[in-house]
Amino acid sequence: MSDENRPAEAQGQGKREPYTLAKHEIYWKDRYHWLLEKGYQLRPRYHPDWVPAWKNNTKLTPGSTENGKTLPAKVVQTRFLIDAIQVKSNLDVVLKLVETHDSEEGPIVEYFSKEPLASDPRNHSIYSLDVLQPPNDDLHTILVFPMLRPYDNPDFDTFGEALDFIRQVMEGLAFLHEHKVAHRDLRSSNLMFDARSMYTERYFCWAPDLKQDATTPISAKRTRTETWPKYYIIDFGFSKMYQFQETPKDFPKFASDRTVPEFQHPEVPGDPLAIDVYTFGNLIRQDFIDGNRLSNHNGRLGFEFLRPLIEAMTKQDPAERITMQQALDQFDGIVSELSDWKLRARPIHIPGGYVMSQDAFERIGTNVSHLYRKLKYVVKRIPPMPPSSSKLEPTPQAAESAAPPNATEPNEVPKASKSSLIPKAFRPSKA
């Protein structure tokens, strides 16, 4: 592979000035004008003639402005991501560079982005808005995705909101498994949601607590209960489709959750769908019940009622684990027994580490404001939790946020090409 086509971190460069382009950003700078021709505008930082603003204005602190913000490189997958704006729709998007021949991500994303699967309410797989083939680079394809937020940012205001997240992801995973697709890398950072209905201003992709200028704090103007956003499963880089196997069998794929029992015997093929069940069950246990110091999740008080379900999902013997559809059915049964008061209650993080305990005055203020919102929802007859994604009737704000792929108005999701989204390099050769 030539240096020109080599993903950024593989290119050799000398020591750079602070806040100037890093190695993993060069690939995008070299394709700035081509991407603009294709309808995607990168930040001015990636223009080939970009000069840092602080070099011409001594009043500015280096790195303090939006265009001084480098792309994150600590997390591996972000080395192949960049934020942009789709010019025709003025929509914030993320471009992802994927390997054309060594990954099934492109075909899997394309499969779930086409009708009739794209409109199925159980489908929570991230959809592609466009597929680009970089010039002089047959080894990669660029997938265009809508910009999303981490699933718990901002944090859940009620138990109902948190349980809606869990249900939607279970629903989406059951849908994947129904189509013989194993994700194989379920972790917190691969679960996101479309929060546009909760905000009145744009936020910075790589620091979503800041406005698009990357300096000014931003906060949600509406809660999830007022908008009921949709959650998505992202990053299919490790995923695999087993359409021609009645019962999928494969060697375990080492990924983020190293506690998977099957990893103890990597030479033994097993059911990859059962590993998905384990990893999502373990994610719920760590993020909502027990906590996990390695991922800065402390767990939350009040979710113990989910532990029996989690234990059924994380059995050491994969043959004894329930399926994702069974987990979803059991989950719905558990939730149906909860009172509205419980669903509207505020989940509290277990103190410790990055989570500080509130003092008496802070607790009073938090509880009073939460009680006010709870009473407002009751008066407006807003349910504490939607029945399911397939039966959800969103508010007008949520409907706008969840614009279908055939929308063409500004700030709505543009229609994908009627031709197959799958790039030529992904398609099987004809006999």
C-alpha cells in the first residue's frame, strides 16, 4: 500500500507542532477537495491550505477553537472516522473508512439499509446515507453515517428511559440474529442514539457536551421522555453474516469483553449469536447494576430486578443461555410488572471514582426538579415508557428527528440512491 492510501496512523511523519494535523488526519486532508465534490465538507482544519488561526491572532490560545481540535486517536476505530457536513441537506455526518476486502461491515450495513429491512421498526442497525469509493484507493470504501451521541449522554432521567434503551438494543440484536448476523463486539461505545430532537443547537461530534464551536457547553432542552429517541447499534467491523448456516458456528472472535467464557477455548467453534447474548447481558450488568471500573461505569441503584435476566444471558455454558429473542420476551415480562411510579423514578449512579456524591442541598434541588418533570409528564399524559419500538408513536419533535431515509429537506436524512449502496468491490463476481 502506498503512503497516499495508507490509513493515517501508518504513515511516517516527524514530530508535529501541538494542535496541528496528526498522522491519522492526513488521509482526510489529502481528500478534502474530492470529498467536497462528492457533497461532503470537512472542517476548515482539513483544507490543504489551512493555517491555524492562533498563528495570525496572538489573542487566541492554540487548540482552543473548533479547528484546533484533532480527531481522537486513543480509541482505535476513531482513526478511521471524521466528522463532516452533507452539503445538500446541511446534515451532520460521520465518514468511516472501511477495508473493502477484509471486512463484512460494508455488505452488512448495506443489507440493513435497504428496504424492506430499513423500515422495519425492529431494525436498530446504523444505516448508511451514502457509499464513496476514494480515488486511487481500491483497498478502502467510505461509508457515510448520521452523527449520533453516546447512548447515556445526557444521562437517563428516569428508569423508564433507561429501560427503553435496553429494550431497543435487545430488539435490534434479536433482529440481527433473526437475519443470522452476529455483531461480535458489543460494548458501550458501540451503542448510540439520535438526540437531535433533544437539542436546539448542534454539538461537536468528538465532545458532545460542547456546541459545534467546541468551546461552549451545551445541554439538552428536552428529555428522552418528551421525545423518545431511537438507539442504534454501530461498528460492524467485527461482524459476520451466517445466512447459509441454519445454526451458525464459528471460532470465537476476541473483542472488547474478555470475560466471554468461549474465549477460554478459542480453538473450539461455537455459536457467535450466543456470545452476543453474553456480551450484552454483561454490559447491562456492568453499566446498570454492578459497575465496571475499567470502563468508568459505576452502575446504578435500583436495577437489581434485572439480575435474574442477566444471569440467564451470561451462563458459562453457551448451550444454557437464552436467545436474544427469549431475553427480550423475558425483559418485557419483567417491565410489565413495574409500576408507573418506579418507571418515572430517577436512577442514581453508585458513588465512587468519577461519580461524586451530592450534598444535601444538591440532592434537594435535583429531587425537586425531577418531581416537577414527573408531575408535568403525568398532567400531559406522557407515558413513562413506550410499549415497544414497533408500537411507538413519536411526538412531532421525535418524528422530525427520526426522519426517514427518503427525506430531502434541510436537516433531514437524505434519500439513498435507488441503485444498490454496495460498492462494486463488495459485490460478488459473476460466474
